[in-house]
Amino acid sequence: MFFAFKFEIVGWVVQSLLSLVLLVFLWFAIYEEAGGLDAQINGFTYSQMIYYQTIVLISGLWITQSSSFDILTDDIRDGNIAVSLTRPVSYRGRCLS
């Protein structure tokens, strides 16, 4: 189990970096076609667009890859959410720990 968890982290990092590299090359090609890296597309320069896409990618991965969402989904699906919420332990704290 410990090996699988380490491999999951490595896979997540590699996938994220590959997605970021592909986004950079995609937007590079789009801006080159639009007139160069100094051009603006809907008010965004190339560097602003890369910054925006990086923030969106990181925050999206951070939100969707969190195991606390899986715990919440499983508790709702199994019907254990009501029992978990009535316990004296913070549900959010339990999910995050």
C-alpha cells in the first residue's frame, strides 16, 4: 500500500507537469498565429494567459484530487454522513486529517 501511494504522488506530479507543458506549447502556437507573443487575445498577453492557465490548472487539480472529497462522496453514498455529523469530532477536521 505504501508503494502504491508513492506511485500515485509521482504519477500526479508527472501528469500535472505534462499538462502544463502542453498548455504552454498550445498557447505559444495560438499567440504566434495571432501575431506574436506581444499580441493580445481578448485583452490577455501571452504571459498573462500562461499565468492564468497555470493558476487554473493547479487550483483545479488541488480541488479535484483531494481525498476529502472522496471521503465525503463515500459517506453520502453509504448513508454514514448523518452519523458522522452527529459525532463530537469535527467532520472537516477528520476529512482533512
